[in-house]
Amino acid sequence: MEINFDILSLIASILLFDWLRLRLKEFAVKDQHEFKSTRYKCLILLLIALLRDDIESIKTRRPEITTQEELIKEIEVEIYNAQLFSTKNTVELIKKFVKVPNEDNLEKAIQSMKRELW
């Protein structure tokens, strides 16, 4: 029984290509998850500042935000960005929190973000 080297090379190439494709997809998913996690962490800091009416707490990271109106505008920009990677439910819960900033609405928005990440 003679094994054809060309056939073995073809099979090895196909297996290697498939393995590389899966690895690249794995890296892409990991990068996407890290991006989403970072965006949500930043958004949560902004939401907490809105809840507590505490602009000072975010000035070390975001010195350009000096008023409540600027904070709300920044959150609105983050909501538009979130539409690229978040579920409709999460976006709606964030919007609901901005309209009525209270602990309960913040908790619901954060829980929805958490479900998306884990």
C-alpha cells in the first residue's frame, strides 16, 4: 500500500488551514469581548456619576466633562456606540436609567451588561 505524498500534503494543508482559521476566530472573539467589557466599565462609571450627581468622581479620567449636561451628552454618545455591540434590551435599559436615574434602573442595566459578558 503506497501513500501518495501529494494527497498527504493536501490533507495536512487543509487541517492546518482549518486550525489557523479557528485560532483567528478565537482571537477575534476574545478581542471583541475585551472591547465590550472595557466599554461597559466606562459606561458604568458614567452612569454612577449621573446617579450620584458626582461629576468630580470622573474628572480624573475625563477632565473634559465638567457639567451634568456634558455628562448626559457623553452617556448618550456611549448609548449610540453601544448599539453596535449590545443587545436591544441592554440599550433600552441604559436609556431608561438616563431618563430615571435610580438604583433599581442602574442595577437592571448593569445586570443586562453582565449577562452579555458572561
